[in-house]
Amino acid sequence: MGNDKEKGYQGFSCSGLCCTKIENFGVTIGTTKILEDVNIHIHCGELTAIIGPNGAGKSTLLKAILGDLKHTGQLRYLDAKGERTGHPLIGYVPQHLSFDTNTPTSVLDLFNACNTKAPTWLLSTKKSEDRARRSLSIANAEHLTKKRLGALSGGELQRVLLALALDPVPDLLLLDEPVSGIDQKGLEMFYSTVSELRKKYDLSIILVSHDLDLVEQYADRVILINGTVVLSGTPEEVFNDERTSQIFGISWYNNRTKSESEVR
Amino acid sequence: MLGAWYTLIDAVLPFQWAGHIFMKNALLAVLLITPLFGLIGTMVVSNKMAFFSDALGHGSFTGIAIGTLLGLVNPTYAAIIFSVVFALTITTIKEKSRESADTIIGVFSSLGVALGLVLMSLGGGFNKYSSYLIGDLLSITPEQILVLVLVFIAVIVCWLFIFNKLLLVGINSSLAASRGIKTLPVEMVFTCIVAVVVTISIQWVGLLIINALLVLPAASARNITGNVRRYTFTAIGIAMLSGLSGLIASYYFNTATGATIVLVSGVFFFISLALKNKYN
């Protein structure tokens, strides 16, 4: 692994913890190279935030990890005992679930379709309904079980998707800008729920975000991406680096100092 | 077996229209075709494939022309093979190309119908094909009904296995991928099902209106339901009800059966549209 220039990269052994490794990821769509040479190493119980300017390839990276987009390179997973390796079980909360809001599908249908073999159009069992309710209660969304997907508000939908991503408990949780379409209160609630879950289930979380203040507050590690990994380290290291302020520009820097002085 | 059906109808429906053998056959065919159309229509509408299924109809039209040119007595089998290939081709190109799906389907749809028309007019005798345009449900034979029964069973079995995946792919393909679903194979299986059902019914329903029969019951059910189970069964119910009343009406008014069925479904659609606001 000598060719890894990335800071904090720890070779193949996971030092007794489970870990996920993204090795030499590259994505090319048509003739446009969107990502190349991306190496990321994530430990359990860590919240890794991915930041970067618009069009840096953040969402593309998540889609590549999911397997929804073709990519070069490898995704490797190793559990704590070093027994189970291979492809990790991934939970995914999309940036914005674009779906037809007229769709006659209830929250329960969505859970059943994901987690049961029984065809949703024919039957729904008490057991599967209980399971859906239990999962939804983790994200405080139990009362939404019978609601139609299209009738949910942005924040409600986000909580439903988070609950869905956690059932079954994944090895790796991918959150793609879960903040869009939610008000400030809902946003903080979402971050604190995610933060709690990370400790409770010892989850590895990759979070794509634009909200640098919340990233600074909650993330264990921050990775700055712009076509490839530019910087990687603790929030402090990344936010104090010159390259970060170069990429995000002066306006971001001013906002940041302003909000910092508000906090302090 | 068909004898038992005739006896049953004579006992249950002692009406003039049900007295004829061809009407008994047509009735059985309607009871097989319409629930299938209601069932797969739900996902055609949910996955926004109305235009796609229309193109599949055009593809099977060409398939029938090819089958006839090859000198087959029953061109349907050649048509099924052709339209499955046609469906898989469109799906693959749609997936690989960066062109908009609408454009690609449009191109294939028009090419399909043009090729069909050219092949059919080749010998100068286009008239014998006109039944494929309008459809003739009353001419269905017992052997063809048997084929329908087999297709009916096959589609239901497929639907039991593929539905959950298809539902997720239809809601959001990235979400489906995160649950380990390979979206392309699921879409392929689904388009094959639609291709087979459309092709097999085209000679009885007619190319011009077959898509309406697929889309209208589901589109109506969608307006008045809030979960998948109700959606599916309401669509099936509306399809069967339109099928039955359309068949009987076409007998008494002496009109084209398929078109009459579509008109009745259209009435259901506008009723559901009016109820939509109340329901939500």
C-alpha cells in the first residue's frame, strides 16, 4: 500500500476493528472523468463527512459505492473478527428521493417490499408490520406507517428513509445530503439521531454534506473531494487547511468566522 | 373442459348474448386478459412506461408481419419472439445510451410500425391484416384460449416473485440498488412480460387501442388508492368490469369489442379523477 499518499490510511489490517476500504475508485460517464484515484478508509463507529464544491463528484462517489454507477477500483469490507469480508451491507439515504408523489404506495409497502419475500400486492403480515413499526420508531416515525409516501413532508420522508436504511442494520450507512428540504430544526434533529445511532450500533457512516458547520460539530473525519481526494483528516485539520478555503472561497470563509463568533 | 364452461354460462347467465358459443369464448378470454392487463398495468403506470408499452405493441405488429411472411399458420409465436427481442433491445439501448428514453422509444416505435406496414403491404394484400389494427375478440378459438390460460398462470407466477423488486425500482432505482437489487435484469423480465401479454392479445384487442387497455384501469385505480394492495386489486376490478360491460355492450350495439371496452375504462378513469380530490 506504499502508493497511498492519503493521510490516515492504515494499510490492510483493520487494527481489530471492522473497516471499509474504498480503493482506487474512478468513475467515468461517457468521456467525462468524474472521479479518479479515490482512496478512503473508514472504521466502525466513525462518522466520515465528505465535502466539496458543486460537481466535485460527491453524490457520484456514493452511487459508485452503492454499485448504482459503474466504477473502477474496489470496495472491501472486513468485520471486527476479520471473518467476514467482501461486499458490505449498505444502508442508503438518498439526497432527494425523486419519486412520483401520486404513487399509491404506503410507508409499510416500502418496508415490506424491501424486507419481505411475500409479494406486497397480495399480502401483508402482522409480523412484517410489527417489524416496520419497530424500525420506524428508531427514527421517531412510527406514526407514519400507514401513510402514503407522497403525503409525507420532506423531514418525515427523510426519517422514513433513515429508518429503512437501518433495517437490517447495515455495515455501512451512506447519507447523501440529507439536509435538503428540511428546516433547521429538522436538520439538527436528523444529525443528532444519526450521531446517536453511530454510537448505538457502532456504524460506519459516510455523510455527504454542504452544511460545514454541522459537519464540524458532528463528524469524526472529513474528506474534501474535488474529482479526487484533496484532503482527509479531522475536521480541525481539514477546515484549517488553505486548500479548503481556496475551494470554498472567501464567502464561505467569512460565513464560517461569522457563525463561529456567534457560537462563542 | 371448455364444455363445462359452456354449461356453467348457460346456467348462470341465461341471457341472449351469452347464448352464442363465440360469446362464451370471448367472455372467457375477457376474464383472462383483463385481469392481466389490470395487474401489469399498475407497474406500467407506476414506472412511467405507458409510451414504452405502446412501442411494444408496434413491435409485435412487425412480429406478426414477419411471422406471416415466413408462412407460419399462426404468426403469433414468431411475433412473441420478435417482440421480446424488440423489448430487450429498447431496454438495453435505453440503458446504455445517453439519449433521452423518450427519443429512443419514439424511434423504435415508429420504426416498428413502419417495418410492419412495409412487410404487410409487400404482397399488396394489406386487408387481411386489418384485424390486427382493430382486433377481433369474438373470433377467438378454444386453442387460443388455452394459450391464454398458460400465459395467465405464467404471468401470475412471475408477478409473485418479481413484484417487490419492481416496485422498488419504480420508486427510485438508487434506493433499489442499495437494497441489493439489480435494476436492469428486473426491468428486462418486466418488459418481457409486457411484451408477451401485449403480443398475445393484440389480435383480439387491436394495435390501436391495446395500450389504453393497459394504462386506463391502473391510472384510474391510482387516483383512488393509497397502498399497493388496494391499487392492484382496484385496477384488476376496474379492468374486469370494463371488459365485461364492454363485451356485452359491443354485442348489443354491434361495435368493435376492444374499442368498446376501452371506452368503458375511459368512463371509469374520469369518475376516478372526480373522486380523487375527495379521496385526498
